[in-house]
Amino acid sequence: MATTHLHESFPAFHFEGDILPAALPLNQAEVVNGKVVIGGLAESLGRAAYNGLVLAADKAVELGSRAEHAGPSRFAFTEEPSWREGREASAHDVRFGHMNFEGPDGDISRPVAVKIFEGDLEAAMHEYAATRLVRQADLIRTFNPVGLAMVGKNPALITDFEPQVRSFDNFEWGTLLDTQDDPDMLTAIIEKCALTLGLLHSTPVRNPQEDDVVVPSHGDARLRNMAWDQSGLRLVDLETFSANTFTVQPDGGLSEEDSVRLHEVVLRDLLLLLGSLSERGVLAENTLAEKQAFYDEHLLGVYRMVLRHPATDVGWKHLIDFDILQEGINFDLENFGGS
Ligand SMILES: Nc1ncnc2c1ncn2[C@@H]1O[C@H](COP(=O)(O)OP(=O)(O)O)[C@@H](O)[C@H]1O
Ligand SMILES: [Mg+2]
């Protein structure tokens, strides 16, 4: 019997509208009072209010906009429902398809992903800005933002669709764990996730208040929000990204309160990853001591190596105490089995 896919019973999603000029180039993200912002973004989206699209400056140039030349003026998105397969683990019901741009030089079509934030403009702007911020440092890949659109009255983040990217929740975990035939593969995946978190936390963020350090964190650092493809590691879903700001005291350290918060912030990402591994049944058969030793080596060990590495420009690495992180991980494994 033929399998019926869910998408076959719904009509493909379609929307279209005007492309609006941005108030400012909309590429340069910065952290102001702990919030990631891009100047002119809210104003530009205000103009887009209904069914409009504001393009990122680099995309506008790619699509033929120049000062003396208007660039595309209309867009239309048509869903390719089959592209969703394997990407359904999505709270926002992300859709994939072609976006057609109607311009003076004819039509250009690009494959894109559309992530709609039901009525939540702040959240859409935040993810757009956070993605720009992470890309600026060029340490870790993310999906490439095309712009922000209003789909009716709902804001949406539009990114270039990259079909080769499969998040780690798409691995055949059952097979991998059942057969135990490739422990190296399992270790490799966990180390790649640890590397991803190390790189994210090391992302240098330009910072208007000179004495502050900014420590980026993901906030939902589960397997489903990290990926790996032939071009490397990838961070997915920056909706819960935060730029955590800490004030360095005259003696070069943090206040007690800030130090506790710093360790909580980075530990939270590590524990979310650990929880999503346990959910998949990783090391389910092992003793507590074996689990603790494994994660000490492959999760914390790799993470620590990235943060301490001379090539990562982590101005705050002396503020972190890896023993506290190790205790946090061991406590979590002991009391909650890692989830
Ligand atoms: N531009 C893109 N190209 C390929 N896959 C994408 C793209 N954007 C999102 N995805 C995939 O869609 C799924 C959901 O995206 P995500 O950003 O995590 O949204 P949500 O908040 O709904 O979880 C993930 O599996 C992610 O890898
Ligand atoms: Mg997600």
C-alpha cells in the first residue's frame, strides 16, 4: 500500500506581496543592554506591515538592486511540501519552497525556508538579529537570512533553503544504539555538538560598554537544533539565543552573583544537549560512573578545549571554572540521568 504523506492532504502554502526598501542596510547586529538589535529593523518592518518583504542588504544586491536600479519589487512564495520531510520537528511549522522575485530584469527564483512567528514581531526580529550577530563572527555557520516578511499580519524569517543540512535528530539513533556497531560515530556526533557549543560560547561580540563581557548562548541547544554537513557544523534555530552580559570588576573578576549566572548560562546549554542525548537512549545501559567518565571526556573535554584554545578569542575564559561545569554535569547525571 502506498504511504500517504501528511502534506498530500493539504494545499501548498502560498503568499505574495511587495518588496519594501529597508530603512538601513539591516546587516550589522550589535548588543545593546544585553539585547541583540539591528538599527532600522523595526522601522522597516513597520512599513512592511501587511504581506511585505524587507530584504537583507546582501540579498538585495544579489537580486540586482543598485542605487540607480530599483531591483525586484514583488515576491511570491510557493511551498514545495515534500521538502518538509525530515524537518517536521518544528514548533513554528517551518515551510520550504520557491520564492519568486519579479524585477526589472525578469524573474529570479530562489529556494527558501519560511519560519512564521504567530504575531510575535519581537521574536522574529530577535532571531534575525541573533543570526546576523553569529554570522558576523564567522566561527559557526547558520542559515543565511534573506530577510523578514509579513505573511498577512504574522512576521516571518526567510532564509536560504539548504537541503543538505540535516539536524542531528535525523540520524538513525535507534539503529546506531541498537547495533552498537559504531561507537565512534556516536562519539563523533557528541564531540561535534560539544564543539558547536564551544564555538558559540566563544563567539566574540562587539560590545559598547568596554568593561562588559558578552557570552552568547543558545537556550535550546538540543540535538534537533544542531546540524552537520559537508561544509561543517551548523547552529539551527536561534530564537532563544541570548547575549548574556557581565560586568568585569576592577580586580578583573566578576561579582559573586555574575559568576553564578555565567556558569548557569553555559551549563544550561550543555545540560540541554545532554538531556536530548539521554532522551535518544545514549548510554542508557551504562553505569553512572561510565556515563560521567564518557561525558567528561567527550562533552566537557571538547568544550573545554575550544574555550581554552588560543585561536578562539574568548576574553572571558579566565572567568570560567570548569570544575563547576563538571560538577553540574555529574549532578545532573546522578539525579536526573541526564535529562
Ligand atoms: N533554511 C533552511 N534550510 C534547511 N533546513 C531548514 C532551514 N530552516 C530551517 N530548517 C529546518 O527546519 C526545522 C525547523 O527549523 P527551526 O529553525 O529549528 O524552527 P523551529 O523553531 O520551528 O524548531 C529544522 O529541522 C531545521 O534544520
Ligand atoms: Mg528548532
